[in-house]
Amino acid sequence: AGRLLQDSGETRVQQKKRILAAGIGAICAGPTAMAQVTGANAGNVEEILVYGTQAARESVTASRLNLSLLETPATVDVIDGEAIRARVDLSVLEAATRSAGFTDASNPGNGGSSISARGFSGQGAVTKLYDGTSYYSAADTMTFPFDTWGVERIEILKGPSSVLYGEGGIGGAINVIPRKPQHDRSGDVRLMVGENDTSFIGVDFTTGMSDAFALRLDYSLSQSDNWVEPNGDSEAELFSVALQWDVGDHLVLSARIDSGDQKPMRYFGVPNVDDDFFDDFVGMNFNVSDSELSYEDDSIRLKADWQATDAVSLEAEIYQLSTDRFWKNTEAYFYDDSAQLVERWDPLVLGHDMDHTGLRTSLAFAPPDGGLRGTIGFEANDVSFERPTNFGNAGNPGGITFDEFDVVDPYAFVPGVLADIASAPVVLDNTSDVTQWSVFGEAQLQLGERVALVAGLRHDDYDTSIWRSGGRLGIEQQADATTGRLGVVLDLSDDSALYAQYGTGATHPSAGVVTSSLANSGAKMIESEQVELGFKHQVVGTGF
């Protein structure tokens, strides 16, 4: 028997390269460095666009102090939204894995968006943020944000991010920053078509509704029949509405609603033969005909920014994310070489229903005479989670035992339905309730003209209560983590800096506080330490 081979992601790259794209609307290049290569004929000029990170720009991901990249004692990449769209990176995963050291670790079970960084892998090891907000993963799965059409930029912090965003992120963090409403009216439309009935439509529109109000609308829809059959189709849709109200010169209120619906390709790979790919199986999908795979995410965010004085500002945000995920598939395949038949195992039905509500507020001070600037803040989150499944246990005696399988002929393949393998009932297996609070602070102290210290400290407290069906023992867990960072930056010139940083991180042994296990119920947070030394240089002509 062979082993199951997961989709490596290389196929998606090959498919995207074959897309014949036609753009309608203006796609601006944004801040770029441009190089020209001239051939023997002076009239034959090839223009090359080089997209990169501008060290002079501010980063909101590596610090809450609005430090420039040169002032930040950490490795940060900033990927401009126009560069992302010019490259036709339709997903956050595709865009983020262009950053060195960040690699694709996705599969259908983790939401198709997991990333590995600096030796750590999974949703619990690389934090995914939406405009600075960290949404909690469940069972190492996170499905929002996912789309890049409405992205202003993606910032990538390499190294522990727990001091900024709490538990997790010991490998790094990805911050997806959406486009904001503008008072100047503008809009873009993009249409693309390609083979395998691949298509994409993106619409962006922003305008001022009055001197005080501005609106932005973003819509995208991508779909494809993809490269496997049968049942290889996929679709992803996102609609966003953002409003901004300039109450006065010093107070801005904003609201944003995002609604996403993903139906990824219901494909879990093919078996190999004699430890190698088998050409006859390339392009085949052995999943059942009634397979389902869907992720629905609805996000609401309300934010207030108040510039109290020239030196003091206050920011407060309320956010809520509702998630509904569903899997119904047969997920493992083995090849019997002697009989030339394929065995299909793991007829799984599983759901994730999660609601995450949170509040974060921070007070920043930056005296005009410099010296010391800092921020202090508070954050609280409440998460409820339900998982229905057909797994067999005391709460579902008729559930699957993972011994169920059927046999199909790959050369006269009939997909069949999941009930051909198992018709186990789907019942509520467990629920989780999590409450969290944290306090955090960060400061920069300027020591002369060229040396600065940057320090941060955060304390998180988590309480998790898990109910399990069938009278099984529940889980009550309390965990806390204190993380910090201390860095120094030495300006060698206006365009170059040396930096050093010591940072700590914390992550839960179950890859998240929402879905702990009995084995880990008494465990403490896993702690990490990192020492980083680096050099940064702003290339001439690439700043602002």
C-alpha cells in the first residue's frame, strides 16, 4: 500500500502562472525602485519593476510606537498591496510566503492558510492579524483574513510577537492591513479569466459622502474548476464596507464589516506507488461526490482614535468575528498494488462554530522634545466554540471508529457518497468558553542622537472551560504568560542602522487556548527565547 500525498502548493503556483490575465482599471505601482536594462540597441529598453520594503516607512506591526523600520529592533517586511495585486497573489498565504523564511504549511484541515517560520509551524506559532487584531485559532485552524484584493499592505514580523499580541506567534506574525476610506473619489475594477474555467472579479470604490464622512466598498470573487476531477471546483468571495467619520480635528471614528465565504477545492491528495508519484493518478480526485468544505467568516470592527493633545493620543477598538466551518470528506487513500484498487479511509464530518468578541484600548504619549515615548494598554477577549462531529466516543456511541473504509477502482472510478463508507450520526462533541485579559506597555528611550533603547512588556491571563459530551470529564484550565522584549538600535547614518534584540514568547501546548486537551490541562505555557542581531540599510531612491 502507498502513502497519502498532500497537495504541495506547487500546483497552485503553476496554475496561477498559466492564467491569462486582463486588467480593467488603473493599477498603480506604488512606491517602487525601478531599474532599466539597456541592450545593444539604445531604443530597446526593458523596464523592470522591483518591489521591496522601504526602511523609512513606519510599521504598526513590530511596535505600537509608530517607529520606522530603521528604528525597530526586529526584522520586518512590508509588502505593498499594489505589489501584491500586480503579482496576482489572490490569497494572504500566497502573498506572505514571498517573504524569506515564511513557507506554506497549509492543508484543508487547518483552513488552508497555515505558515511555517523560523522552525515553528501552525496557526498557533505564526500569529495572523487583521489590522492589528489577533483572532484566536481553534484546533490549529484559522480562516480569516484570506483575501488580498482590499489590502493596503501586509506587514510581516519575524520572531516572537507575544509581547505585542499575546499567546502564540513565537515564529512571527502576519498583519493584513485593509485599505481605508478616502475623501477623494476613486475606483478600480479587475477582471481575469484563465484555463480550467478560472475567473476573478475585483471591485474597489471609495468616496467622501460629506466633509466629515468617507466610504469604501471592496468586493472580490474568485472561482475555478481547478486541475483535478471530479469535484475539484473552488470559490472564494469577500465583501467589505468601511466607514470613517472625522468628528473633529482630533477625533476619528471608523467602522468596518467584512463578510467572507470560502469553498476550497475538496482535494486531499492521491496515494503514491512504491514511494513515488504515480502518473496515472495525477489530476484525479478520490473524494466522495457529496464532499463539502466551507469556511464562513463575518467580522465587525468599531474604532476610535483621539488625539487628546500634541503629545497624548488614545485608541480604542471593539471587534467581533463569527466563524462557521464545515468538513465532510474522506481524507486518506492507500493503493493496493496487487489488486490495483484504492482504499478510502477517514470518512470525517466536522464543524467549527466560533464567536470571538474583544476590546482593546491603548494610551500613547510622545513628547515633542523627544527623549522618551511610550504606550500602555489593556485588552480583553471572550471566545465561545462548538464542535459537532461524527467521531465515535462516549457522547456518540454510533460514531466512526476510523476502521471504516471502502475500495474503488481508479481506472473505472465512481466517487460514491460518504454514506457508502460510514453513516455515523453527527452530534455536538465539545464546547469551549475562553475569557482573557491582558495589560501591556512599550517605550522607546533616545540615548543621544544615534542610540535608542526599545522595551516592551505584556502579561496575559486565560481561563478556559471545556465541556465534553457523554459524561466525559471536562477541562478547566487557567494559564498565564508574561513576555517581554529589550532592544537597542544604533544609527550608523541617516540610511543605516545596527540593532540587537532579546525577546521572549509564549504558546499553548495544544496550539491554542480554545481547544485544550486533558493531557495538557495542567500544563503551563511553552516559553521561547530569541536573540537577534541585524543590519538595515535604506537603498538610495527607495524611501518616501
